[in-house]
Amino acid sequence: MKLKNILMAGSFLAAAGATTAMAADCGIDGGRLSIIGNEFPAIQTVARNAQACEGLSDAEANLTADHQTINLPGMQGNPAEYTTAIVANSSIVALINEDVIRPLDDLIAAHGQDIPTQQLITINGQVMAVAFMANAQHLVYRADILEQIGAEPPKTYEEMLAAAETIRSEGILEYPLGGAYAAGWNLAQEFVNMYLGHGGSFYEPGTAQVSINNEAGVATLEMLKALSEYMNPDFLTHDSNATSAEWEAGNVALMNMWGSRTGVLMDAEGSEPQVYENTAVAGPMTVAGAGTPASTLWWDGWTVAKNISDEDAEATFKAMKHGISPAILNDETMGQAVWMIEGYTPAPVNEGVFSAISMGTTPYPMLPHHGLLHTALGDNIADFLQGDESAEQTLSDIEAAYTAAAREKGFVN
């Protein structure tokens, strides 16, 4: 299946670097730009080039790992603090549900007719975001350590566990596995990946009624716990940044990590040659004998706030359009992401994401109620991983928390 066709169906993400943006004529004569988004290099590149537009009355960016807890309240004021939020499949849903971002159809008709159709994220018949990159979580491994134990890169999570046990038993690393398992959003994402890999369905067919307290749900939790036993004991505090730091310190040999992070792991900064020269990527792993990758496909893109003036909206649209224009692509930025930008040439560092695409990895659910389940997962899974509850009780707690929130929002009766 072609990347273009998958992207038009809607799902993905990116990775590393930094260049100096040159001042640019973006056709702006007044209006402000205020960006809220994640902090990895591909987004830093986009934000930097958007801010380089001349004619803006104000241009700033808040790029932080906490962006998902900041963007909604920062866009609810009138006027909104942020004129644009850089979002992904999951995070756009909360902004749509709370009616803080505007449809972009009018702005596209006036200023964006040259934006490729595959980048336009259409929800309920209206363009709500412009995507600029694809992403997925996949295997990252130390080639030298696997060679030392005589193992091939694992294609399944069962093979990953076997390799981890060998690495530990041979005294190479005490905690050979890594992962973004921080309690909250990250941990919930790991459940989503693994549950899909087990062939699970989140809801009863045709409804928003949750259905995860089942065999696939239990197997998912048990696999997450088995993996965590080979991780640093502080794994529930490790987000993508902390996990990447563990990798660069040489403390980890295998992990499931975002393609957007691999560029940093494979460059010469932050780690010793033995680490970065032996860091390699492969496709997402499967689990329990199923053929479905235990991962999700994503897109990242930008939106425009609703509670801002038309002048600010137009300025923001033009600046962000420049921020993702082909002009940003160069030798340094090309490897930062699987860019959905004309002129992009795939780099070896992005082979994991392309493998995820070719393997038919499931897009992350872009449903109005799925964010509530994601939150319920992130709030409750740690109890099981710490041995405080059974898998069945944890899944029951998750379903109860989700159902209460979904009833409050009117998604279920």
C-alpha cells in the first residue's frame, strides 16, 4: 500500500534536529502567531520556520512534553492564548470536542489551495488540521549487543523477552528493555498498541460502550508487566525523553520507540560511539502469534484556534503553511521525520516507520470518545504493574472510569 493512500485515510508522526531559519516573506501584514506543541526536533523545525515569517506582530512558541495538558486551557480563553496547536490523531479530538479550533476550509480556499490533498485532515466534512508528518512506534535495538548474544532483531514481543533474559543472564545489562511507560498518556498508549496487537476491539460494535475487560485485555496487561520486569525500576516515570536519555546513556538494548525520536538516538550527540553507531531500527513487533503489529500509525499536523481574530487566524495560517513548506527540507531536516511534504526523500533512520506502514499497522482511533478511554487507561494501569490489583480488577476500574466520563459527555446512556 502506498504511503499517500494510507495518509489520506488519516494516521501518523516524526523526529530530530535544528537549523537556523531565514527571514521569509509569507505575505503577512500584521497578526500574531503563538504555537503550542511537542518538543521533538521535527516540530522545532516547523515552529522555527513559521516564526521566521516577516510581518507578524508577535511570534512565539511553547514546545513542551506537557503540551497536551496545556493546549486546551490555552485555547479556551477569548482571545485564546495560543493561535495554533500542533496535534496528532488523539490530541485533536479533545480540541474538537471543546470547540476551540476552527474549520480551515475558508482559509485553504483563500491562501492554501496549493496544499496537497493528502495533508488535509477532514473530520465530518470539514478540514480541521493540516498534517505534515507521519509516525509510529517500532523496534529500536543495539546491533552490537544482539550480535554478542547471537540473536536477530526480535520480530515479536515474545522474542524481545527472550533476548532480554539472555542479555540479563549474561551480565551485559541489568535492565535491557526501555519504553515510554510513564503513568498517564504514555502508559495508555502502550496499552493501545499491545491491545491492537492482540486483535482487541475497544468498543462494542457500532457504539461507544467500552469492551476491554476480556481475554485480549488481560493478555495485554500481562505482556506489559512482563516487559516492565526488564526495565529500570523507575519505568513509570519514564516518558519518551527519559527513555531516550536511558538509551543514550547505554543502559538499554531494546525498546519500542517513536520513529520521531530515532534521529536523536542515531546521531553523534549525547552518547558514545559504541551506542549511536550500533543503534538500529526495525519494524513494529507483533504479539501472541497475531499478524497485526502492536503499534499504531499517526499523523502530526497544525490547527488554527477559534477564539482569535480573523487577522490572527490568517497570519497563523500563512505562517504555519510556510513552516511546513518544501523550503524547510535540507540535509539536516530530511532525516527528522517521515515528512508529508513534497520533495521529501526517505532517510534510513525512518525505515521503522515505513515498515510500520508496509505492515498495515492500525491507525490510532480518531473517535470523539476515545480520548476518555485513553485517560482512564493512563490513570489505572499502574495499579496492576505495581502488583496492587489483578488484571481483571484493573480493567474493570478502567471501564468504570471511562463509562462515567462518557456518560457525562453524552457518548453513552
